[in-house]
Amino acid sequence: MVWLVAVIALVMWLLFVLKDARQVKGSKLLIRALLGFVAVASLALLYLEPQIPTARSKSLGIILTENYNKKQLDSLKNLHTSLIEIPYNEDGFRQEQLDSIDKFYILGNGIESYDFWQLHARNTSYLGGNEVRGIIRLNYNERFTLGDSLKILGAYRKPQGTQLILKDPAGTSVDSLQLTTSLEDQLISLGETPKATGMYIYTLVEKDSLGKVQRIDPLPIIVSKKEVLNILMLQTFPTFESKYLKNYLTADGHRILSRVALTKGKYKFESLNRAKGTIYGLTKSNLENFDLIIMDIASYRQLSRSSNGALVSSLQDGLGMFIYSDGNQINTLSSFGFKFKRASQQVLTLPQYPAVTIPSIPYKFIDTPMHEPILSTNSKNITAYSLQGNGKVGTSLLTDTYQLQLRGNAAVYNYIWATTLKALRKKSNVSTWWSAEDIMATADKPYKVNLRSNLKMPTALNNRGNHIGLKQDLTQKNKWSTTIYPKTIGWDSINIQQDPTATHYFYVSDSLAWEHKKAYTTTTKNKAQFNNSAKEKTSLAKITPLNPLWLCGAFLIAMGCLWLFPKWRG
């Protein structure tokens, strides 16, 4: 539209100049041409209705969110008499509330992360609010296999003789924890082993020192049938890491074929929970018998061209692979889309086990669209995988995890490897993989779900058969995402119309569930978002429409001068 108007205006101006060129010469022609240009340009701009940046007023705004401190608000009002109050709720802001303000203060728990964009590049400071007390951190294994245990870990801020009781779906107490009165955070550790597969709602009951129930919060879990995997382990030499991993996998019932290089072309084979076997070169045929390959980088680099070709083909068909990394020759993994950067850390911790340190190689993942997280901490990947067709290739920054067993942290060791193997294992005839940050959504709040699909145009449906819009990633055509706003409290699901078996189950809670944890998380995100920079941000200028009276005035002045021009000449 802009180009069309510009071309028409240019043609009109050229016709005007050609007409005057027959009657007027020299500097007078130049003056009339300039006046004609002003007149034509004013008409064109009146049609296009341009907008211009204008400076914001120097007023201060204070955004009041839940749990703000009234004394803090009064102090700010005494300092800034012209302070503008902006109440914040789940509906967010109105844009006109923000446009007239140059600097913002946020009081209380903070705004939701999905509203951060409204204050992007604005001069904003987060001042906090009343202290959040109660369960501020909670991690538990939301999805696991039968035989594994439900493990609940977290932190309780400033308990006052509080008792926590874990109840099963029938309402029976299965575990409890008595907290002492303290001004410090106390760690929470509760657990239970479900007896059957299915989707269940456990509850965590919080009682005060007098035994009165203060809160009841849901803990949805999905227990699936245990799968026995056929695993091939390839090593250039035996290590403690591989020894302990074999013992763990064998005790868990998996069928293992281990190959360790002795000299060039000679290997030691070990068969565990399966018939004796050997495997030398990799072929498409012999790899069909395995769900997962575990190898070190050196073994991968020593594969022959034919073995590597068979491996790549099997990965495309759904085979899973995990590659050990000790930091040497780590750039070899770039062929699978992984990128790394040198780092200083020697140990890492998992949010599920914050008190346990795990040895790490001195590298960190560089985020790329090619890989997805398996284990992460503070939004940084620790273990990740890259999709290779229908298969997955994973690697980790963790090393020498067997030391966890030696230090009595077998639960952490089991969690790391159970989570990793579950994410990488071969899935037969599966065209779609779902992922979400949490199994729990909140009613009427956005819940984002990601999926990878080999289908050309997957169609997503909710459990009522209604279509859900999917957004395709610009760089990865098999990656999609959607954001939904669930309404009904209870179990809900999303599935793919072309593949009904590919279903993502999640639980919808009310807005009061895990209130203290949500408040603490919101506070932490606001601190990171708005108090992250030492220098103040420059507020964006306000975009406002150009006053049409200026354009009308310019047009009338130009036309008046053109009308008077012959009279001046006479």
C-alpha cells in the first residue's frame, strides 16, 4: 500500500513539473517544483496516517501486585508525590496505563512472566513485597515406571512447628515429616512407592503446631509399565563409570551386551540378563535388536565408515544413543548438533537434590534449536538430546557419577540414569513426542506444550474433540508448540488426530494450589528480569499518530503560494 501511494504521488508531481516547465524557467521552476512536492506529499501522508515517536512524560508508576507491603508503598508516596498507582491482576495491563509513564516500580510478588513483554526495555525496578513463607521449592518425579518410588524434595521457609503429611489417592497417610520452629529454610523429603500403574492424585497436607490443617495441595503423578530395554555398551577401555552403570542396569532388569576393546580388532564381550552374544561391526540388521546404545566418544570416533552408516540409518529409524563425554574431543558431538563452551565449574547440582554435588566436565551447553533438555538446573541444560530422525542422541556434562554410589547417594544416581534412559530409549511406531515444563497447569492460566512430530501437518485435539492451534518452529519444521487455557479442574489431555496414541496428559489445579511456591517462583523471576542490570534502561519512546492539522496546513500553504505565484510574477 505504501509503495502504491508513493508511486501515484511521484507520478502526479512529475506531471505537475512537466506542465510548469513549458511556462516557467530557472529558479522560479525550482520553487514551484518544491511547492508542488510539498502539496502532493502532504496529501499522500494524510492518506497513510503516519506515526511518530514522542518522548514520554517523566512520571513514575508503581505496579501493585499480590502481597505488596503497604508501608513500603506509603514510603514511596512520601518520596514521590506524583506517583501513579497501577493495580495488577491476572488480566494484565491496559496499554494506555503504561504509555504515559517513564519509570516503573513493582511491589509485591511481581507480575507473571508472560506479561514481561509489556515492560520490555522500560525503566523498571522490582522492590519486592511481604516475605513468602511456606513451601517455596518443590521437586518430584511426576512420571515414572512401576517399581520406582515417588520422591518429593523441597524447602519450607520459616516453619512454626509445621507437620507435613503425604497421603495417597485413597486419603491414607503414607509418609510424614515434622518441621521444627526456625527462621531458616528447612529441607523436605517425603516418598512412597505406588503399587499399580495409572494416573493418581497424591496430596500434601500441611498442619500447624496445634494439628489444624492449613493447606492441602495436589501431587499428580503418572505411573507407567516398566520397560525392559536391550542395551548395547561399547567402550575403548573399562572404567568405574561403566562398571557401576552395568550393575545398575542389570539390577533393574535390562538386557545388556557389553563390548570392551582389548587391542585393535580384539574385544571382551559380556552378556547380562540375556543369551551370550558378540557384535563386531555395526549393521542395520544387528542394531535392530537394541533399544539403546551407550558408548564413549573414542568408541564413536573409531567406528568404520560402514558401521557409522548403519548407526546413522538406525538412529533415523528410532534407535536411541547416549555418548559419554569426559571433556576430551567433545567437539566430535557437533555432528549431532551439540555445541559447547568452556566453563569453570567442577561440580553441578540438580534442583531435585540441591544438597548433592555431582562431578562435571568444565563445559556448558550452548543453547541451539537442535537439542532438548533431559536434566537441567536454573534453565541450563545438564543432560540433553538431539533428534536424529525418529531417534535421539544424548550426552551429559556429568561425569564419574559412580561416585554418588560411593558417597551413599544411590537415589540421585538412579534418578539421573533412569531419567536419561527413559528419554532416549527407542519408541516403536511413535510419530510424536510431547514435552512440557510441568505436569500441572492452573485453570484459566496459559499452559505451554511443545511437541516434535514427523507428521507433515499434525492436528491437535483436546479431550473434548476441539481443535487446538499449533505454531510451527521457523528453523525446525518438525517442532511445534501451543499455548492453551484449560478451564476444568482435574485430569486433561491433548492428542494428535492422526495418531491417537500420542497423548499428553496433564492435571489442572485451581489458582490456590501451591500458592506459596508460585509466589516464590514469581518473585525470583521478577528479580532476575528487572534487577539484572546495573545501569538503567532507556524507556522506549511513545508512538503516536502525526497530527493531520500539520499536513493540512502544509498543503494549504503550498497551494496558496502556487496560486499567488503568477500574481507575484505580474
